[in-house]
Amino acid sequence: MTNSSVHTDIHLAGRIARLPEPWRSYALLARLDRPVGTWLLLLPGIWGIFLATGASLQTRLIDTLLFAIGSLVMRSAGCVVNDIWDRDIDARVARTAGRPLASGALSLRQGFYLLAILLACGLGILLCLPRICWALAPLALFLVALYPAAKRVTWWPQLVMGFTFGFGAPMGYAACANGLDGNGILLYGGVILWQLGFDTIYGFQDMEDDARIGVRSTSRLMETQARPFIAACYSLMLLALGLTAIHAHLGWLFWPFFSIASVLLLNQARIVNPYNAPACLKEFRRNVPIGMLLAAAFIAGRIFG
């Protein structure tokens, strides 16, 4: 069986479509046309901010605002790093061939200019956070730089992505708890499993092209075991999040939101079809509202606990 259609991951519409060049290409390189990734980076940070104990509501709200801006900036920076690494591979994959560096719309030098600006903005946000976050930031940057190389050396690049995109969880927790303990680490583990699951779904879109050019992925590795693998990832993720809620003494309002999100995640594992690329993209995107439900669970459980 094959993926059902060839499609692009560029969403050229609205204000971005009306931008003159090279600004339109810069916006596409920073993925401003697709905020899904920003949400998936931000939401675990919100989980961590409201899971932590000891912080005031005002502190949590300020940190949420800083994390929102930082997630937009650092997600864009991560995409630039990824596209610099993968520009030759992207040019050979149908879904990514139109990306600015792969297509030649922007030069490599222009990509590095944008990266420098984004990293400078990210540093400004970091300096507004507690010093514990300063200590964690170098590890986050290391993961961002490492992730694009993972597909060249391992069948588990989606797991590396989980460590990278999920790092907002321990950062958010540490910002409000002024440290990182077992509960924050358990939350991070749950987020890694969640992101391993949904990024494997995302990677099903590229299996044919990845096989043709020799790129490894967890999606290719788990192609014939897609549903049980995604179900295992999500089940263990939900177990980890449930345990963190119990250990942190979150209120009963955590559980209704958590239960709805659990049903949606497990249903996603039940229906995923690795050979239907558009459907895989749709299921991947559904993790944003699911993540919002879980954010509501942590917020309600902490504020009304």
C-alpha cells in the first residue's frame, strides 16, 4: 500500500501569501504559516507551569506569557536549524521540496541570518526567566542542534524529537518550582512519549520518500505495528501524567479534562492509518486541542484544587 496522495506541508494563505519576497520566504522558513508546532512546544510548558507547587498565580501567568513568546521564537529557530541540516534531503521529498532553503528561494546565508536573529530574541526571553532556566537552556539548545542529525544515525529520530520539543515541560516546571524534582522529570517522560506518538503519526506521511532516499524514521520502523505502538506511547504518557497529578495533589477538576483527552488520544491510536498521508496530518494536528484539554486539566487542578 502507498500513501494516498502527494501533498505539501506549506500553508500559503492569508497575510503570509501577500508578503513580498524575501519576507514571504523568511516567514515560511520560520513556519509562521503553521502554528501547530508552536502550540505543541508551548503546551507542555504550560503543563509544567501549573503542575509545580509554590508559585503564585501571577508568577504562573507571567511565565505563561514568556513561554508563549519563547515557544514561537524557539520553534522557528528549531525549524531553521532543521532546514539548514536537511535542505538536500528536503529537496528530494515531495512534502518538503517547496521549503525555502530546499527550493533555493533563500540562500544558506540568509537562513543563518534569520537563525541569529531568532536566537538573540530567545536569549532575551530566557533572561526574563528564573536562573534555573538559564542552567537548563544549554541542554535545550544541544537537543535542537542534535535532532536533525538523528535520522541519519538512528531509527528513532521521533524519540529525539520528543526530548527536544518536550523540553518546555521541565523548563516550565523549574521556572515555577525553582528546581527540578522527580515530578518534573516524570512529566517530561510523559511528554516525550506523547510526542514520540504523534510525531510517528506525522512521519507516516514521508515513508515512501524516506525509504527511497535512505532516511531512517520510527514511522518506517513501526509501519506494520502502527496502532499498537501509538497506543502504547499514549497509554504510558497518560499513566505518567496521572501519576504527576496525584503526586502534586492537583484538585478533582483535573480529572474530567484529563479523561476527555485520554479518550481522544486512545481513539487516535485506534484509527490511525499509516498509509493515508492526509489523514495522518489531520490526526497529528488534533494533538493541539488535546494538548489544550490537558492544559485546562493542569490549570483547573491547580487553581481550583
